[in-house]
Amino acid sequence: MAEKELLDSRAPFRQTTFKQRLRETEWSKRWGWNLYTTAMGSGAVMACIYSVPYEFHGQKPAATVWFIVDICLFILCTVMTTIRAIKHTAVFRHSFYDQTEAPWMPTFNLSIATLIIGIIDLGIPKCGPWLITTAEVLFYIYMFIGACTALILQNTYRLLPRPLHLISPAECLEAFPLMLCGTIGSLLAPQVNKLRPDGALTILLFAIICQGLGLFISILKLSAWMLHHIVLPRAPSKTLPAYMIAAGVPGFTALALVNGGNAALEIFPTNGFLSAQAQGGIGIDPRIAAEVFAIVGHWFGLLMCGLFLWVVLIYVGWGFFNMVSMARNGYLGQYNLAWWAWTFPLTGMISCWGQWAKYFPSKAFGVLNIIGTLFVLCIWIFNIIGTGVLLYNGILPGVPEEFVPTHNDEDGELATDDLEPIRRRRRRGAEDQES
């Protein structure tokens, strides 16, 4: 009896009906950035199904269905976020500073990335040249939004001290939107090459630049996570699912370089890349340059595959037993939205395996691609049920706190009223230690 009363006190939704929760829950106020992971994960399933190298009946229709689901979830999340920004402006502003919600803001950008990928893979073959031009414009708009997102985060919650126990691979999410420009650009460039070869070359070069930016910034961010992993080996269980985000860094890098190398075989000769003919100098045969670029892309992709497997193998065993425990004991009190990190970050390498199955004389990568696609599909089902249970019980990830204006403390550092007492204690401790 005592256990039941304790459970009810910790879970007040058990004492209310669904109609009461539907009426009393502040949906727009608590609709956090984390919920964009639902759209992002649906786009991941779409990309994985489309990447299967062995074509089967219903492959593209199945990918189209998940693409439609992705669109619907993105619209829902955007409408709720817009209402939150209008009706609860102070709460919305605080979401850029909150230590648990702000790191997930880039999932908004990544959801857009999955939509653009769906347009390129599924829309362009059906619609023709006008959609190629539209996708080209969307590519540059997306790159601009990605840069703005990184700047916003650098000037909001990055100005506040970050507790070590909260540091996870989610730290590198702010670099993911620009990194995904590499994946999008490497897919779009061959399509644009059919209309404007010079525009295709520009897109491909920007794609490689953005991919390099995302890769190295993410590695720098992940080094802080490794410090956390070494200093605090027993991380909180709520942050562990997000560790799979680290697999996206090598995965999407490999995919961008492989697709970029394959695109270069068409784009470099058409544009006379590195030939130096315009200046009358001695250049490089564009065909040779394209072949070298493609070889290096596949070779570096294989190196990234090793890093990807290391990250996955570390956490897949823990995740499997944890999911079995949740299935036995119920989702409530155990499931959290960080489990969506087991969908989209895996997409890059799974799609890359699909490409290698077409180019390498081995069926191993094709088998890995199919296994990975089925795995992502199963994780999507697991997550959509868990998310549905949370929403059914009125549990939303958004933090309802209102924004507190910041100021500069006597050390010239950004502080809030909540953090100022902590800073004073640290300064007194340092002064006592010196004396």
C-alpha cells in the first residue's frame, strides 16, 4: 500500500483522467525543442528505406509514406512551437538558455534536412527541373539557418556554465545542421549538374567545406564528452541514450564524402575542375582529379566506419537490455525522448553501406544496410510508442520557466540571478585557498 501511495505521489497523472489531462496540460507552454526528434526520426526511416541497395516492390512507396509522416510531424511541432513563441514569449526565450532543452534546438534544423533529402530522393525524379531549382534555393537557405542556429546557441546557453554531469554527445548537435549540408549538397549536386554545371560545382564545394566544419567542431565537442566519460564513468541513465548521437559524426561524414566523390566523377570533367585552362597554366586532368577525389572519399569513409562501429558497439548492448527492462516494467518513469538519438544519427552510415554495396564486390555492406534499416525501423516503433505514452499522460519535455535577464558580474562573466550565489561561493573558496 505504501509503495502504491509513493508511486502515485511521484506520478500525479495516475490520479487524473485523460480528459482532465487534455484540458489542464499547458501543451503549447511545455512543447519543447526535443519533440522535433519525432520528425527527425521519421525522416531517418525514410532515408534508410530508400538507401537499401537491393530494390524491392514497394520500396519507394514505403519511403514516401515515411516522408509524409515526417512532414506531418514537422508541421505539428512547428505550429506548437510558434504558439509557444507567441503566447509564452518569456518561456520560449528561456528555452534558448535552459541546460536541458537548449542543446536539442538543432533538431529543428535536422528535421528540415530530412525534408530536403526527401525532396531530392523522392520528389525530383517525379517532378523534374523546377524542383531541382527549388531544392537548390532550399539548400542555401538551410545553410544560412544552420549558421544562425549555431550563432544563437553560442550567444545564449553557451555563455552559461555547463555542469559536467549534463555533458553528452548532444553538445555537438549545434554543428550538425551545417554538417548535414555536406550530405544534402552531395545528393543535390548531381541533379543540379543536369541544368547548371557551374552551380553544381559550387554546391559540391560548399558541401565539403560544411562537412569539414561539422566534423572537426563535433570532434572538439565530443572531447568534452570523453572527459565526462572518464571522470564520471557511471553517467545518469537519462543521458545515456543520447550518447548514440556520437555515431552521427563519422556516419554522415562518410556518407557526404562517398556521395561527393561519386558526384565529382560527373561534375569535375564538365567544369574542367583544376585544369587551369582559363589561365593558360598547367593544371590537372579533371577526370584524374575526380577519380582521386572519389577514391579518397571511399577510403576516408572506411576509416569513419571504424569509429562508427566503436560508438555503436559500446552502447547497443546496454540499450538492448534497457529496452527489454522498459518493455517488462512499462514505459512510465523510464522512457525519455533521448532514445530518438538511436534513429537519425545511425542514418548516415547505414545509407553509406547501401552505397558501398553498389560499388564494392562484397555483399557484406548490403547485409549491414538491411540490418541497420530494420533496426532503425524497430527503434522508431519503440520511440513512437514511448512518445505517445508520454503525451497521453501529459508529460512534455519543455521547461515552463520564464526567461531571467542576464547581466555581467564583477568578473565580466555572464550570470543570472540563480547562478550568482554559486559564483560568489566559488570566489570565496578560491580566496580562502590562496590565503
